Amino acid sequence: MVYQSKMVLNTYNLAKKLSKYLKGGDIVLLNGDLGAGKTTFVKGFAKAIGIKDVVTSPTFTLLKTYKAKLYNLVHIDAYRLVEDSFAEIYDYLNDENVIFIEWSSCLTNNEIFKECLEINIEYVNENTRNFIFNAKGERYLKILKEFLKND
């Protein structure tokens, strides 16, 4: 599925729509060039699940956790982990967290990505982005099917 966003509000609305289908234990991979909108998407998701904190990219801290009513949002930026493993991620793989990983392609411990939702974001121009959704595993195929059905 490809969704085109022509402004930040569209990106926030797309993240809000996705928030209706995710639950604790889910993993979302976000890939795209610098400035593509990965953190903007996470900000929209955070807002949709009631997080009031300012969400920023965890580029230098690698990981930030935000508390929400139903589950925690774990935001990881793997950009600086080129061809590396991020063992700490296993501490967050549980029903209390939804994990968003920016630059997941930089990680070598890909076995945890056998079941996940992958979103590749393409920069089209200053205001426009293409969001390409790919489901891996039965649960995420169902999520994507429902997501598309209710578009």
C-alpha cells in the first residue's frame, strides 16, 4: 500500500489511523532518507495515543520511552548503529510497549523483524512524502488488511 502525504497534518492523520490497530508488543520499522518524515510520523502517533511530551528524534540517545495510557511508546533511532546489533531492544519486546525503530536497516539483529510493520518513506518534495507499507507476519498482514479496508 502506498499513501501520499502532502502536508504534516496528513502524516499525523495517517499515524493516528495506524494507532487504532496497534497494541503492546507491536514493532514498526521506519526507513527513509534524512528529512523523509520518520520522526514526524512518530510524533503523530504519540499525539494520537495521548502522549503530551515533546517527541524528538533519539539520534544521540538511541532510545526514548514515552508513557501512554494503554502502553508505552519506545522510539529508537538506529542511524548511528551502522551494521550493528542493539541488544537493549530485547528488554523492550513485551506487551507493555509499541516499538518504532527509525533506520532499522542499520541493525544486524534482524531476527526480531520477522514479524513487524515496515513503513518506507520517500521524500517527493518539500511538502510531499510517499509512505509505503509492508506487513511481515500474520498479525501485521491482518492489520494492513483492516487498515486498507477502512481507508
